[in-house]
Amino acid sequence: MILHRRLLLTAAFIATSPQAVLAAPATAPAATATVPPDPAVAPAPVATTTVAPPGARAAQGKAVFTPADFARFAPKTALDMLKQLPGFSIRDAETARGLGQASGNVLVNSRRLSSKSDDIATQLARIPASTVERIELVDAATLDIPGLSGQVANIVAASKGLSGQFSWEPEFRAHYAHPMFTRGQVSVSGRKDWLEYTLSIANLANHSAAGGPTQILDSSGAVIETRQDVWAEDYEEPKISGKFTIDGPGSSVANINVSVQRIYDHYGLHGLRTPVAGTPFDYFLDDRNRDGNWELGGDVEFRLGPGRLKLIGLNHESHEPFSETVVVRPVDGSPATGDRFAQTGDLSERIARAEYNWKLLGADWQLAGEGAFNTLRNVAAIASLDATGQFVDVPFPGGTGGVSEKRYDASLSASKPLSPKVTLQLIVGAERSTLMQTGANGLTRSFFRPKGSASLAWKPSSSFDLSVRLRRRVGQLSFYDFLARQFLDNGNANAGNAELVPQQDWTLEIEANKSFGAWGSTKLRFTGRQVEDYVTVIPIGLTGESVGNVPRARVRVIESNTTLQFDPIGWKGAKLDIHGLYQYTRLPDPLTGKPIAYGDITDQLLELNLRQDVPGTKWAWGSSVQYSHQTAAYRLGEIDRRYEGPVFASLFVENKDVFGLTVHAEVGNVINARSKRDRIVYTGRRDTSPIAFIEARNRLIGPIFSFQVKGTF
């Protein structure tokens, strides 16, 4: 642990010290951290003689990158380009109530990416690199888009004809997992007169697995049971999407987004469990999801009076059947026992929003109003295996019911330069919502909540900027948490909680960005959060537990992203990226009242990514190392920490012109990170009961071989 802390402190020092940057290597096009989302133009040529690092040019307070800055990487999509932007890490849009104001840190043609069914990376992967004219880095407070903060990347892209791109990403694991051939995507973009369009078919599949021993210990540490388990999960999510932009008539612009998706998720586990005293038995666990969803959304913007009016609408429907089955078969031939939990949820979200933007007194103003209507209709059942081998339903009224919410909110925002180097943005707003639950313990409640933010951006030079934002937020809820639920794999259950409310918080965000020219750039971001009504597992009644609220919690986060370019010291085409994260979280334990950390979050992360695009060739190579630490999750009768690693490492090689294609081959988990679990289970509530058993898991993952083939057409 001391070594881990020293590594994190070293990364933080490098990220904030120009002298350290000049003296020592460091790295990462970093994974995003979550704080408790045309006529065919020839692709950019591969650099074969000189390799220049991406370098920004200043233009009206913006750092501007052109396609030539990314030529050495031979990007096929806008996502490929953004991943190589020095010191920048994509921050996905927040899971917001309704559409709300903009979030995340990426724009396309100065417009927010507002689809609720796709994350930012998925949307960027549909934009061909050949259509990107430039990428602008600008402070969010200087834009007339309320809700953004810190440094924002604006991708300026234009389709003038027809172009397409595709990727195929098969993956193979040495142990347990099924080969995966189905991950990939293909998209076509084009423009015809007043219509611009992108059509896409994608499958973000994932196959994973692990296997190995687990020991069950008593409170003294003596082994009372041994287990040999193997699990495999196959996840597929084929999706068809379309985006259409209509220019005109006049000054109007309209966008239409449509998508249809299926999700197939199968998790299966088989193990032989051998008690020290008792009969060995085979254990089977089978989880299945067969979800389907569709989304239709759009907006139209046009001039009205002194400003512009934007009308937005969205409809999302989801059908989500799920089942979990556990069967135990003694090896001596005794009758099998088992249980099954099944539920089918139908969710609907309908949103209407209007935004009016105008200029007055040297400021950009926006008046916005939104109505959102969300519903869940859920039917759940449990069943037990009888002596004939058939599952017989058992009454489970707490899992069947409905939840709906009607919410209306309004806001007024203003953004104004206070000086050539300082910009202020203010947002004031409020929401009124009504939550209604049917079924067991049904309840109707109404709430009024203020919201808003104040942001200040300071850019004293072309190479440094600082932004500060204070805001009041209202969180989103999962409607399933209102209802009862069984977790057969762990022997736990939620009783359901009709009193659940969304959490609220005050959040302070401070972000500093510094460019070191040819050496690279760095970003340091601090987040402090004071939370009310934090959502976690709480006691229900005398013996039950479920998702509920605790009065308060707090979060402190430091995150850094640094890119170092090694061209100035003669290592041409090489760069090192560092992503570091430290989260401090505290809430009162719902059972004991003592301070504990947020459950099951990554509270420490250090990721190093090295890449060299070899000058004079079409080859690139690199490696990555990642250390992470996961916190334990608390229920009333157990403390459970699951994690993998804690250190993963990989190596890759890439050729950027194999018959016009980019081919990337990677070997992951080269230092044998494993799947682990440390779980303490009590005979009752953990504040008053003795330990029933301790579960110590250590499963093999093994090496992971992945490939990626990308091209354009």
C-alpha cells in the first residue's frame, strides 16, 4: 500500500510540475474516471519521413488542432483523433434527470451530444476522420452552452458527400471464455443538398471468464469448505442507429436520432463445492438478460425575435426480462434443490424541452424549460425446485408494481466576459417532481428542489487556463430500487423501499490546464461534493434491508491527465500518457453510524500508456500498465470487496497501412492479474452478530489476445 501511495503521489507531482515533465518520462490517453456520461475525402496520410507531435495553435482563445496534427496516428474516426489529444481525457455526459443542460466535455460543431442511449465515445466512433476539419480546445464558460465546465473539445466536422468507416475487434482468451468474433461497427456518413446523415450498425460485445479456487473459512480462519468454480459471460448488444441533420428552410436546423437495440447477456457458473463436514455438491448459477429498447429523439432550432428557439423531444422505451437460477446437486445422488428469480420490467421515458437563446447587455442568455415523464411497470416472481425437478412459483408481491415520475423544471442562465481573460456563467433554476408508486406500500410524494451553478473561467495566457464551478445538483434514481428483489447468487434480498428519494449535492469543481508546447500538456481536476440523501443499502424494518437514503455523505476527488512528448529529447514519435485518480469518500454507516467509504468504487487509479509511432515506417508499438484499488461494498450482514488485478499490463503492435487498413494486435494481462473477492458474512446484522464465514476467492483470468482492423470506404 505504501508503494501504491508513492506511485500516486509521484504521478500527481509529474502532472503539476513543469520541471518534472522536462526531467522524467510519464503517461496516458486515460480511461475516463467516474466521480460518487460528404464527398469521400482521402484519409490523412501516414507520416513516413518525419513524426511531429500534435501541436496546438492559438486562435481567439482556443487551442486548435488540425488533421495534420494527427496524421502520424492514421486515425479512422473522430474518436481515434480525440484519444490522441495531448492531456485530454473524454469525460462522458452525466446520467441526468431528463435531458437537462449539457454535460461531458465534447461537442460536435458547437452542439452537445444529447442521445441518452449512446455514450460520447460511441457517437464519436461514427464520425469519419476524413470529415473532421479541426478540433478546438476551449474553456466551457466562454461558450453559450449552459452546464459545461472545464476544458471542452469541439470537433468541427463537415460531410460533403459519401464516406464510410468500419472496425472489427475479435478477442480470444487462453482460459474459459468463448472466442469473440462479433464486436465491431460500420457506419456511413454523407450529405445530399440540405440533408446530412449517419447510419450505423454496431455491436459492443464482450466475452469474459475466470476460474479457480475459493476457500470458505470460519471466524478462526479454519477452512470449512473448498470450491473450484468456472464462470463465463457472453454479452452482445447489436444496435442500428441513424442520425439526420436538416438545414433549412431559412435559418432553421433540425436533428433526428433513432436507434433500435437488443441486448443478450448470459452469465453461467459451474463449481464443485466440497465441505469439510458434509456431502460435496455441484453448484450451477445461470443469469440471463434479453433486453430490447428503441429511442426516437430530435430537435429543431430557428430564429425567433432577437434570439433562437430550440425545441427538443425524446421517447425511449425498454423491455427488460431477467432471470437468475441457482441449482445445487449433491454428488451422492440426493435430490437437487434450487431457486429462481425472474422479473420483466417495461420502462418508458418521454421528454419535452425548450431553450431560448439571445444576447443582451454583452451576455449570452438562455431560458429553458423541461417536462419529463418516466414509468416502470415490473412483474417479478420467485420459484423453488420441487422433488420432481420442476420450479414452483412462490408468492412475491413486493417485486411486482409500478413507479412513475412527473417532473418539470425551468432555468435561466447568463454567460458574460468580465474581462478579456475572465468569463462568468450563472445558472439559476428549480424543479418540481411527483413520484408515484403502485403495488406493495404504494405512495405518492411531491418535491420542490432548487438547482443551479456559478462558473468562472480565467485564461491568463495561451498556455494556461483555470476554471471554477459551484453547482447544486439533483440525482437520478433507478426505479427498480423501489421494488423488492432477490440476489440468489449471494443469498441476499432487497425488501423494496417506497420512501426512496433522489440524492442532492453541492459540488465544487476546479480544473487547471497547462500546455508545455512540444513537451506536451497536463490537466489537474479537483472535485468536492457534499451530498444529501445519499443512496445506499439501509435497514428496512426489524430484519430487512433495501436501497434507501442516508442524510449526508462527502466526496473529494483529485484527477490528473498528462501527456509527455519525447521528440524534444530525440526519441521521435514517442509519447507517454499518465492518468491518475484519488477519491476520498465518507458516509455514516447506515447500521453503526461510523464513517465508511462509498461501496464498490475505484478510489485509486494510476494508468501509464506508452506509444511510439516509428519514424519512416507505418508501424507503432506500445504498452500500458494500470493499477487500481476497489472499495468494499456494505450490506447489513456482510462486507464484500471484489476486484481484479490490482495491476494489469499489456503490449501492442500496430501497422497503419495493411492494404489500406490499420491492424492493431494486443496481448493483455501479461503479468497475470487475477479475479479476487474478500467477503465477510455474519450470522445476522454485522453490528451485533458473529461471523458466519469468510469467503476468499482467487481465480485465474489469463492472457487476453485482441485484434482490431479499421478501415474506410
